[in-house]
Amino acid sequence: MRQGVLWLTGLSGAGKSTVAGLVRDGLPADGGRPVLLDGDRLREVLPVKLGYEREDRLRLAMFYARLANNLAAQGHLVICSTISLFHQVQAWNRDNTPGYLEVWLRVPVSELSERDGRSALYNAEAGSHVVGLDSAAEFPLAPDLIIDNYGDTTPDKAAEQVLAMATRKASQ
């Protein structure tokens, strides 16, 4: 896959950034031009600071979708790791982005709360507002791939699954 959007989504702490980086690093060196967009890093560089209420999160998710779409239209393979759990955004991506592939990194909340000795149930920057707990998460309705990213599934194994799926889809 040399052009399009690999959209990695899931709850906070699901491993999106780690898996996205491994996917980028695992791409064949065939002249493709991958771009990694990470939702947390994008929040840091935006000139306008948005909050974590539904309206602000939806606004950011649509910005990420449009940015990924624009970069893909210029010939890039965009790997976007973002929570962005809105059916409206998922549908917009499918309707507007050729080469769009959606990956849901699914992890139970009980597992998230134990990861890295930190609690995914509390986001220090966002206070106690966490998607999926005190606001509704709209999990993907028709992802191209679901990875249960916990237990025996390591980040490397998850990245291998994403790369295998992208290769299969690109050859169809």
C-alpha cells in the first residue's frame, strides 16, 4: 500500500501510537511516502487549544480526517492514530477517502486501567473526562480489521496484522 489512509482507532491507552509507529517502520522501502499523524501530538501543535467535550473532540476528529484525506490525495500513505470514536467521522472517511482502511484496537477498560502502572480511567490533562466512560464512544461499525490488543497480542503482532491486512487490500 503506497497511498491512502490507515486509520487506527480505539480508547485512550489502547496502543494506537505504538502500533502506528511499528506499522510505519514495517512498511517496505519501496519509494512510498508514509506520514504518521498522532492525535496526541497533533493536539500539541494546533494553534487553538480545544477541550475534551464532545463538540471539541468531534471538531478535532474531523480535522484529522480531512488532513489525512488531503495528504493521501497528494500521494502519501497516512497512518493516523486517534481516538476519534464518532460514526460521523468514520462514515466521512469511508465516503471521501480512497484507500481508507480502518483498524479498531479493542482493549477492555479493565485492561486499560492496568497498563504501564497508570490508570487509563483518568487523563490528567483532561481531568476526569474519558471517552468511553463518561462520554459515549462510538466504536467502529464496519472496521476493516479488529485487533484485540491485549493478552498475547504484542504491539509487534498487532502491527504485523495491520501490515498484512493493508497488503491484502492493496492487492485486491
